[in-house]
Amino acid sequence: MRVFPRLKLVSRAVEENDQEERNNTGDSCTSLTVWRKSLVMSCKGFTVIDSDGNLVYRVDNYIGRPNEVTLMDASGKSILTMCRRRKLGLLDTWFVFEGEVGNQRRRSSKSSNSNLSKSSKSPICCVRKHVNILHANTNVQAYVYRGVSRSDKRCVAFTIEGSYSHRTCKVLDECRRVVAEIKRKEANTKNVSFGIEIFQLIVHPAFDPAFAMALVLLLDQMFT
């Protein structure tokens, strides 16, 4: 699916930098350009395109700090849904579900905590922002946990380090290997400046690009 004409400039910049990205990250890495803007005129959200300028992912109706954010493919099909669970005096925890869970959750109850517990789907993981209480590691942004309930042993599956506000982050696995990166978008074209609203998501082999994009959405919720 080709993107709208307003993204042609971005697409050209992606193509110009594609060879350089392959040299830096390897042939089998996936390079995506993330635009913090919805293609729907009346919505706020995200638009994600590949190195050929094709629309890959989209997020619409992204306003403020919602309790639910859905990542869709180019056709509008829900891929992953992130749901916030709030507890008074504690950090927010985001639960990641496959597909769409919002309609079912809204029918079951008006309470976000009750909705989460009554959903027939089980979350695949949970994500929590890191708070530097003791300043042990100020470079950590968030943790991705395998365990999703109190009965589970919450093991850290991935650690996100860097600075999302500066668009320089790395997702590290348990062995400290980089599986995904967020980078500033540099344009080779003269008189083109992308700032922080348009940036790159580099996904390394064997890591799901959709899940990497879901982590971007959660970082945006946590740090903007």
C-alpha cells in the first residue's frame, strides 16, 4: 500500500539512507521510518513506512494519555493492543495483547482494572517504566516482563535503555544483545530537517517489528 503524497519526501529520504543503514546494521535488519502523525485528518497518531515508502503500521485516535492504544497494519487490522493498568501510588503497568481487545473490554465493565481481568485473552507481556529512585542506572527507560500476574515470577525479558525524548534508544535482550533501536532521522537531502517527530526504528533479525513498534508507542506514552 503506497503512502499519501505528503510522505513522498520522507520516502525519498529513506531510500537515500537505505544503503547506509544496511552498512551500519546488516542486510537482514528491518529499517522503518516512524512519523508521529496520523494519516487521518481528524486524528492524532503514528504512521510507519518501510524503505520503499509503503505504509506498514498505523495508529489513529492517539490523544493525550489513553488507557488503550492499538497498533494496526496498513489495512487497519489490529495487531497489538496495549492496555494501561493504574494503581494509586504505584507506577502504571502496560499489558500487551494480541489483536483487538477493546470492544470486548468495554462491554464487560467500565473499570479499566476490571476490564483487564475479565478479558478472555491473556496478555503476552507487561511493560513498566523505570524510576531511578536510587540512581542505580539512569540510562534505563523501561523493562519488559514475561510474567503478567502476581502468581507469575516477573522475569525481565527485555530492557530499554537510552533516551526516548532524544530518540536514541536500544532494546536489549537478557544477554545484552541489541534487538531493536530508535534513532534520529538524518536526511541527505539539502534543506530537509526531520527533528524528533520523524525518526527511525531499526529491528534486528528474529525480533518482531510489530512488537518493536508497540514498545515505541509505550515509550511515547511514558516520556511525552
